[in-house]
Amino acid sequence: MPEPTDNDPRRAKADALLDRIEREQAGQLKVFLGAAPGVGKTFAMLSAARELKRQGVDVVVGLVETHGRAETEALLDGLELLPRRGGAPGGRAHDEFDVDAALARRPPLILVDELAHRNVPGSRHERRYQDIEELLAAGIDVYTTVNIQHLESLNDVVQQITGVRVRETVPDAFFDRASDVVLIDLPPRELIARLRQGKVYLPELAASALERFFTASNLTALRELAVQAVADRVDADLREYQVAQGSGPVPVRRRVLAAIDGSENSDYLVRVTRRIAERRHAPWTVAYVDSGRSSGDAAHRERLDAALRLARRLGASTEILRGVDVVDELLGYAARNSVAAIVIGRTRERPFARLFNRTLTQQLLMRGAHFELTIVATPVARARSRRALQQPNRAPLRDYGFALLVSLAALVLAHLADRVLSVPNLAQLFTVAVLVVAARSRMSVAVFSAVVCFLGYNFFFAPPRYTLAIANGGDALTVILFLATALICSRLATRLSLQVQMLREANAHAGILGRLGRELTAAADAGQVASIGARTLAQAVGADVAVLMPDAATGTLTVAAAVPSALELGMTDRAAADWALSHEQPAGRYTDTLNAATCWLLPLSEDGVRLGVVAIRFEAEETVLSPQRRDLLQAIAHDIAQALMRTRLADELESARVQGETERLRAALLASVSHDLRSPLAAMLGSAESLQRYGSRVSDAERGELLDGIVSEGQRLDRYIQNLLDMTRLGHGTLKLARDWVAIDEIIGSGILRLRKLFPDVRVERDAPAGELPLLYVHPALIEQAIFNILENAAKFSPPGAPVRVRAEAAGGEVRIDIVDAGPGIPPEERSRIFDMFYSVERGDRGKQGTGLGLSICQGMIGAHGGSVEALPGDDGTGTTIRITLPVAGAAAPAPPDEDA
């Protein structure tokens, strides 16, 4: 079955339904759109709210500006007014909408007037529409008001109509979120009459407004814009409904691409492209090709950053492409991303462009014939182009000095070659000089060098000498060759220089990311990841950096690593960090959210998991963050987030492993207790019941056997309980060592005596010469218990008649005790596991009847003395050898006790 394409009706229907569901789950936005100030937007909004209040809806007034109008203030009676925020950083008074109070009150519907308002510095968000976005995300319905001149995409059109540049604008992408748009309008005559009556502005302001903004022609044009905006909105709603229902034609959504260069006209080009894309109902992208030519210009970076921010606010996606050839990059991106139309600004015509270097417009027209090309020209661009032609950008004087010096050197060498070597063709020397200058400077300097070289060659060496007359056509050809060499080589050298610069930057970025990746791979926990990330970021951009991570207990962001370590974050920085983490979007400096913060806050998140925030504090003079540095920092932050996610997953896996191991040990313990406690108890109860039931009828021999069985099973039960207690003490670290000097052969002898009581038929061969081994400073009872556990284990599984061998020797400050059996042995891959609790090797030294505790306890007791226990192959490869190694105490040991004593 073929996979659905982007233009497939099924996919379009599914996307439309998903968008509709997402909007319904969030709060609903209703916009009262005014054609001009004073048409009655706030009055209409309050009237609608009062009607809903009468119907029982909980309506709260978040903020309404009445501007002193009595009829508007009267509509506020009976409505709950939310207290406004009345304090600001630095102690300055202001009266702003309180987002936190609205979120805490959480009414079903809230009224927030003046959508395009700019908040005072120090507020959480720069613009009021961002406050409303947060309310909508919380599921609160919002009524708001705005005038048509505040729409971002119409900003240039409104300026052309009214001559006034509106500074407070609302992104069209936010306006498009409105579920309902209500157009509020008045005829121009009525609105002008209201203005003269003082119902819009104060009388002293009304006269100025009538002369500048409120003219009949302006109001008529604004009404047309408002009607067109509402009509476009209705058309978009109808089209979306038809697509969701599968009942209408699905438009082919080919993308519109705008190419900007960071010039003064970039904002204008972005707004024009937005209107073009809106009319076509097509997605759109704003792209900038970084060819390295303007990377060091701070003003250029600031204009570019502003244009890209504007594009994102208007709903576009943005791309920064990198390459020397702008046309190749644009056409390649357009071909890869289903672009139908390319919008560019008009490029100025330069002298000799047709011969040497075609403009961007010319190249796109020649090579992009299968794309629709829209060329946008503005009066500002044309005026700037004329000024640039009249005042060309001049090369530094040192470049001309270098060209003159090289030309003079060529003249001197030519003079020597002419007088000493009699070289017939001296023009080659001057050609080389032009090549040297062209390879190191711009085209104008190379042309200057070509002219100087030609004049020198023609005056001093071309006949007739010491005149500027050209006697033959060969000298004229020399002039043309000099100029062609200068132009071609300077062009190639400039391109090569740009390529080298871009490769150097790319290599530096790749090196930083490569080193970061290697260091993060070796990081074992989140603390190391944070430390490595903070150090790498600080070294990459030369700024102060802090990595903040949520506290496991409280969820509060705390500094996990910082460079420098004494870096402190203010309250605004921390508020921006909390916002960035909760919304998974950058905040603080260089953004529209809490931009009064001193740091740029980048969220660290991976697959929807919020891991932390990176705070980067640049110097105060760095007012603009270049796209290259922004991309590098975001790439580093992404790598840090991935490493933090990896450590979190590793911790979760380790926790799951420990939990699984705990469950396994618990199950093994229950199984062991149920078997090893019930078996001896059952034997003891059986013997006791036999004695109780049969009494005197039991013979003395049988009575003795029954009593011996009770004693034997009781001792077995006692050993098992003792093992459990020893294991508990070892696990909790409460095992106390009562050390004393003791001879090792005495401990071995005591262990063998205990073994013979349980296994009288087992033969033990002992090789521990008395008096030749050093004394040990140990806890005698614990070492004896450890040796006994190993002897008992060896005796259980040795074949009948096969001896258990015990050897002891001193070597290199240690005493080794080997206990060797002739049993079936232990597989090499399981020798390290036999010391785990409740682990038994059924094919080896322990079978189903073992508890799996004896060797674990043995290892714990020996380890408490600084020794070790290991499993080795038996003699001649048969059976198993358990080796105990104990250190000899460094203190002087007392003399061995006298044998006769």
C-alpha cells in the first residue's frame, strides 16, 4: 500500500483534525478587531462578557482600559476585576496585567484588553500577547481587542497609508490562533465626529490625530484592510473545515521561500512574503545564506537577527544555509523542500556585472527557470543602491601601499633582468606582480596594480622607451592581459579566502563538538555531564555559564556546575530559567520572554523529558548573538541534554537491576528458609512424636537413635540460623572483630574436629607443619567458622573414601590455606559466582540441599580481616581448591606458646 504524500487528502484531513483537536483542548481565543482606534472594541467586548455573565459563566476582567469613557466604565459594574500588578524591579510604579494572579484564579473566561501592548521592562514577557499565550496554554478562554494597524504583516502597508510606523505589533501567527474574530467598525464620518466630541482622545490630542492619522482617506483604507483580514480569516476557517470533513479540494501546499541578506530591507521582505504565502495558503520559509562576507559586521548581525525573529513571529520557519555560492544554496534548498516560489529583494546593478559577476537576480533568472521568482523593490533599497554607486566602498590605504610596493619591486627586477640577463619578455615579471597583489587583496586594488605595472612597463621597457606611447598591438594586448589577470585572480582569491574562512569556522565548531562528545561519553553521572558541558560552553564562546538541574526532592532548579564556580544568578535569571524549562523554549536575553535577564537560558530536554537549563551570560556590549554562535550553542546544549538523558537511563537501568536482584534474593531466601528450616524441624518433630507415642515400647537402641537424630537436626538448624545471623551482621557492617594472636594450625585443628562430629567417615589429610607458620592477629572464632564452612562443603561432595586435603603455607607476608576436595569440580565460568548468596552449583561442589550461604559467609568473614577467598581447580585438574589468603600482621608477634606448657 503506498505511503501517503504531503498532498494526499487523507493526510491533509488527519492533520486538519489533529490541529482542530489541539485548539479545542487549549483555551479559546476571541479577538474583537477594530478598523481604527475608537470604533468601540472594548465596549463590544464588555457587552459580550456581561451577556455571558448573565448566563452564569464565571467571567473575570483581567485588564480593561476605559480611557475615562463613562459608558465603558459602566459596563464594568458587576464584573470581577483582577488586581493589577503594582510594583516593578527598581521600585518604579506601573500598572500591568498580572499573569500569575490570573493563573491562580483560573476562571473559565478572562478579558484582557489591548493585545498589542508592550509590557514594562522587567515583566515576565515583553509583549501582552505572550501573556495571553500562557493563559491559553493553561486552558483559559480569553477575550481581547486589537486594531488592524497592529498586525505585523501589515506594518509596512499601514505606514504607506498613514505615514506612521506602528511600533507595537502582534504576530499574524498568534492572530491566526483565534477561534472567533469579530469586526468592529464605524463609518469614517461617525468616527471623526466621535473624535471631535472627545470620545476617543483627550481634546488636546484630538486635533493632532485629525491632522495626521484620522483622515477620511486613511480610515477608509484601514477599513478595507480590516474587512480583507476578516474575509481571509473566514476563508481559512471554511477551507480548514472542508479539509477536515474531506469534502473540499485539497490545495497543493508548495512552499514559499524568502531569501534575505540582513540588509535594511529584510524586515520589509519578510512582511511581503508573509502576505504572499497567506494568499496562496502555503507554508513559508525565510532563509539566509551565510557566505562569510559579513560575518564580522555587528550591525549586519543585528539586522539579520531582527529579521529572523520577525519571521518566526509571523509564523515562518527560518533556515541559515552556509556556502560560498548563494545561488547554489538557495536553489538546492528549494529543490529539496518542495519550494514553488522564491521571493528576493531587488539587487543593485553593478558596473561590468554582465561581463564578470552577475547579480543574484540575474543568476536566479538564468538557473532557476523551474521556480516562480518574485522580485520585490522598495524606494529605500533603490536610494541606498544609488548612494552605494556614488560612494563605493574603498579598500584600505595599506592595500594600495602593498600593491604599489609590489609593482615597484617588479619594476626593479625588470630593470635588473633587462640590463644584466637581457630577458626578452619582461611583461611576465609584471604579470606575476599583478597575480601576487590579486591573490591578497580585492578587485579594485588588483586593477590599480595592473594599471601601475602597465604604466611602468610601457614607460621604461616598451619601445619607444620613456614615453607612454604604444607602438605596436602587442603592448595593447599586454594591457588587456594585465587587467584580465587582475580581475580573474582577485575573484578567485576572494572566493578561496571565503571558503577557507568558512572551513576554519566549521572545523572549529566540529572540533568543539567532537571533544565534547568524547568527554561526555566518559561521564559517569549527571554531575560530570553538567561540569563538562559548562566548561565546554564557557571555552567555546568566552562567556560565564551555569548548568541548572531540578532538585530530585523539590523540583527547584539548582546550579549543578558553573564557570566560574562563583557565578550567581539573579531572581530574573532564575524566573527565566523556570519558564524556559517548563515551556521548553529559550528565554531571557536575546528573546522576547523576560529579556531583562542578564543570561540567555536554553532548555535541556530530550523526548519531552525536562532535564535542566543552561544559563549563558555574555558581556554587556554583546547586544546581538550571531546565528553561527547561536547554532553552536544550541548544538552543544543538545549534546548535553542527550548525555543527561543517557545518565538518567543508566541510573534507571541500574535501579531496575538492583530491584530485580533484590527480588531474586528475596525469593531465594524464602525458598531457602522454607526448605532448610522445615527439613530439620520435620525430622525433630517426627522423632519427638515417635518417643511420645510409643514411650516404653521403644528399645534403648532405638531411643538413642531418635534422640541422636533430634540433636543432629537441632545442631543443623542452629548452624543455619547462625549463618543467617552472620550474613545479616556482615551486610549491615555490625560484625565486631575481637582480634587475638593465634596459631593457624590450632584454628585448622579445631575446624577439623567439628567436621569429624558431622562426618566421622570423611578422611582429612593435613599439611600444616606446627611451629613453622607465623601467628595471625585475627578473630579466632570467625576464622574457624570460615574454615569449617569450606571443610563441610568439601566433605559433602567428595566421593566416598576420597580424602579432603588441607594445606597451609606462608608466602610474601601472607598465609595461604588451601582446602582441596576430589568432587566433580566447578565450571570455570561459575567459580566467581559461588560466593554469591543463595547461589548453588548443582553439578559442582553444592547441590540442591545446600543453602547457598556458607561460602558467602566465608568470604565476608575473611574479607573483614583484609583477606580473600577464591575458587581454583583441584589437584591434577580433579575437584576444587578453595584458597583462603590472610595477611600477616605488621606488628611484632609474640613468641609461639611452649609445647610443654
